[in-house]
Amino acid sequence: MSGHHDRETGNREGGERIVAPGSVETALMRPPRFTILVDGECPLCRREADLLRRMDRGRGGLRIVDIAAPGFDPGTMGLTLPQVMARIHGVTEDGTIVEGVEVFRRAYDAVGWGWLLAPTGWPGLRWISDRLYRLFAAQRLRLTGRAGCAEGRCAPRAAAGDNRA
């Protein structure tokens, strides 16, 4: 192969595709640096996921998985639904499961904002931030108006305008 490549298509002779290192295509080709499991039925969780998505700016550093979506199976990660509903979980590139504030530290790091939560990992502050998150997680469903959720998952909300009980 002569090494000639077509600047318009990005293809080399013979059809081999050249992808720029910082391009969207490159981001789509590699696995995310971190995967975060988010309860899509939780308003606070959705807001945080949306913020992280915007911070990632399509670079593919973070994958967000909705644990409330039909078909989600926590068993594929060796977890149960009550576990993933009890506190936030994340999965590293090598498949390691992390939970609690560590998930937020890694998620923010994956989108280039790790410095923002770095202090929560410092000695002393780590202990405090972990305890505060556990207190929040234990009350999350009640605080978000979903205290009646049974078995870790709420029934789908009625469509707007649907007054059936």
C-alpha cells in the first residue's frame, strides 16, 4: 500500500479508514472510561445524569445506564436490583464495580471534571462524604416522593392526563 489517503473520505487506498484521535468517531469506537448505573425514575438522579452527559460533550468518556429501564438486568454485573436501588453503582473499564461517592468521583473524572470532587477522596473528607451519601441513599426514595416503591422498583408512572388510580 502506498500510504495515499483521500482527505475527503478519510479512507486510505484499499478502503482502510483513518479516524482522528480526538474525533467523535474515535469516542464511539472505544469503550467508555466509566459506566454509571442511574435510577431513571429518580428526579435527582436524572438531573445528575443529564449534567454528566452535558459535561461529557459526546466524547464517550461516560456511559449512563438506566436501571429503571425495561430489560435492565443487574445480574449481568453480579448485582441484584435491591443492591443497585439502595445506592449508586458504577463499572470501571476493567469491570470492577464501585459504589457510593466513589462512583461520582470516577464519573466526574471520566468527563474531565475530576478536580471538582477530588476533595471528597481526601482522608477525613472521604469518611464524611461517604457517610453523608449513605444517609442520603437510605432516604432517597422518600426524599424523591417514591417512598411507596416496593421491591426496589416503582410501577411505571401513569401517562399525563391519565386519572386512573
